[in-house]
Amino acid sequence: GYGQQLCERGRGREMMNSAVAKRYGQALLQLAQENNAVDKYQEELTLAVETIEQDAELLHVWNGKEYDNETKIKVVKAIFTGKVSAHIVNLLCVVINKGRENCLADILAMYKVYADEVRNVAYAEVVSAFALSDEQQKALSDALAHKTGKNIKLTVTVDPSLLGGMKVKFGDVVYDGSALARLNGLRKSLLEV
């Protein structure tokens, strides 16, 4: 996943990183909303994180204590100017100036969380004893959307050993087969599709 190289995972640091990531994530989201660019900024920040992580030389400069901020910023501007929005380039520069390079992946993760709130998106994990057709997935996400008032994105995993046919994890709630059957007559609609 993200941030294997861009995150220092020490316990004390993690709490600090998460607070920092929240602040940066919220600030970037405000800019994104003002510029009607919530999706665009997520794509661009994802591109920046992936570019830094996948280029060994760039990652070395990004994390390297032997490079001064001015050098790091020159490199970042050379690589990203014109490829991503000025706000994303500025974010990268501020992160460097504040010595928060190890928080970048966490900033992206927090930005995604806040952006999903704005987009009214929620995620549900589905484990099913059988593969679900597109129609069945749509029926399931529609039923959850109706119940929650959110746009639902499903992740479906097939586990043939599952008794009860299906399990849905949504936030902290887990629906099993019987609870799902009650969910807006979902079972019936799944069988009819």
C-alpha cells in the first residue's frame, strides 16, 4: 500500500504524523473545494506520492537528510510543475519546508477520507459465498445507499466456505445473511436478478 517508504511508523511519531496529516488534508480539501477540484487534487496527490515512491533516486532526495530544503524544492518543482496543479506543487514544497516529508502518504490518506465525506461516499466490504453479478452488486449498493443516504462503493471478495451466503462490513457494522435479508428485501431482489 501507500507509504511503505513515505511513512515512519514509530508509535509516538504515528500520533503526531496523523495530527499533521489531518491538518494538511483539511487545508488541501478546502483549497480543492474552492477550486472545484476535489477529485483532481486527489488524483494529482496520488500521482505525486506514487512518483516519489517508485523513483529510487527521487525517494532518496525526498527522504535524504543530506539534501537541504532548497535542493529538494528545486527537484520537486522540476519534476511536478506542469504535471500537477500549482496547489499540489506548493503542498509538496510546504511539506519539505516544515520537515514533514515522512507524512506525505498519510496526508494523501487523510485527504481521501475528507474528500469522501464531501462526496458523501462510504465503503462497504462484501464477502460472498458466490460471485456477484454487476446487477447484484448494484442492488446491494442501492440497498445500502437507501439505508445510509450515502453513495456506496463496494469491495467484493468471494469465499465459498461462507455459511449464510454473504457478509457485509459497513463502517463498524457487520450484516450477515439474515440481517441482509431484512435490508429492504435485499435477498429477494438478489435472487430475482
